Amino acid sequence: MLLSSNDLEPVEVLGPNEPSAFFIVCDHAGRMVPRALESLGLSDDELGRHIAWDIGAAAVARRLAEALSASAILQRYSRLVIDCNRPLDATDSIVRRSEATDVPGNLRITQADAHARANAVFHPYHDAIRDALDGRAAQNRPTVLVALHSFTPVLLAQARPWHAGVLHNRDARLAAPLLAALRSEADLVVGDNEPYAASDRTDYTLVNHGERRGIPCVELEIRQDLIATSEGQCAWAERLARLLPVALASFDPTAAKVAARPKPPSTE
């Protein structure tokens, strides 16, 4: 077993019985590494960088879930252990190099190592999402999947001009009106499948838990410098809590009625 009794469980579940139609997930919420992997040979400073996790995304997810009275599931371990938003057979499921940083603990990984990481982190996280969505479907509850991520302002010396990005693959029912709503905010530059484009090979969560179930879904990317502080996290949670129900109502008024009326996110 990769995780010992001294390691935290990989999955954090918030408000499993909340009434909202919105269901929030965060694939890269944490930066932890199982003790057995000895920090993957990286320093604490390196594990604090964007290569290890989506900075600020977990805090926005928690505040947004509270504001919408929505359930949320967050994954606590670093994407350098295993990327929970990649198919297991993807070449970047477990990276040997991220941006310009080698990951020593991943350089000689075996198939058995990869299976152990998947069993410890990837499968428990996605099983938790799957079980929750199955339960909602069995109760005939409307469900709208929102996957929250964040991105670095500069990648490989290239500045990124977007404040946020709305990602979609085949199903743009929610993405299209949400993109329009965000672009109507005067202070924002919002990318359509930028700075990343969703696809079957790069976005496991959106494809498998959203599109293949046929439920409305969207992946949101927020620039990390905008949500690095509690003030920024609260502001973005409030913005999304205000705009997501509007976007949903534009194509599914029935589901929108089930989405709780947004309340101000906690500033604690």
C-alpha cells in the first residue's frame, strides 16, 4: 500500500447532501506527496509551485460550494504523484519533467509503481465522484458538473493574457452561456478553450464524469495570481456563484430552479 496510516486520505468530500444541482470537483486541489515517495526528491519550495498543484483552486472550490449550497469533491495529492485529470495511459499521467523542472522520484517509475499510485490516489478520487453522481442519478436529481482549475500567469517565459478560461469538449451547453456571461464582465479577458483546450486525451474528469453521462459540464481555469489571496478567492467564488446559475437558466430552467440561490461566500 502506497499510503500509510500517517498519510491523509486522497479525497475530501464537502456537503454530500447539499441541495444544489451544481456539483463541484477539483482535480489538483492539493500538493501533498505520500511519505513513501519522499517528496519525489523535490524541495518544499518546488512542491509549492504551480507544477505541483492548482494554486488557489481548492479555496475557490470550497467557497463556491458554500455559496451555491453545492456538494464538492477535492483531490488532496500533488499532480506530480499522478495527474487525476489525465487518462492513466496518457504520457503525462506521471510526468518525469514539469515545465523546466525534473521530478527525480518519477524518473525511473515502473509499471508497478504507476499502478500503486493509481490505486492509492486516482481510483479513490474518481470512484468517489462516480459514486456521488450515481447516487444523484438514482434519486433523479439534476446535476451540473463544474471542474475548477487554475493556471500560472507565465508559462515557459510566455505571458498569458487571460484572467480565466472556459473549457469544453463536445458538450458546450453550459460553457457557451458561461463564456458569454464572463465576457460581459468589463474587467475580464476570458479564453474559449484557452489557455488549454479540452479533449479526450487531456481531460479525464470532464469527459468521463460529464460528457459520457450526458450531464451539463464545464471546466474552468482561473489565473493563479488572481486567486492567490483570500480576497481574490472570495471575489471569484462570488462571481461564479452569480454567473453559473444565470448560464444554467439560459438552457435548462428546470435544473436552474434546483440550484440554490447564491449566498455571499464566507470571508473566513
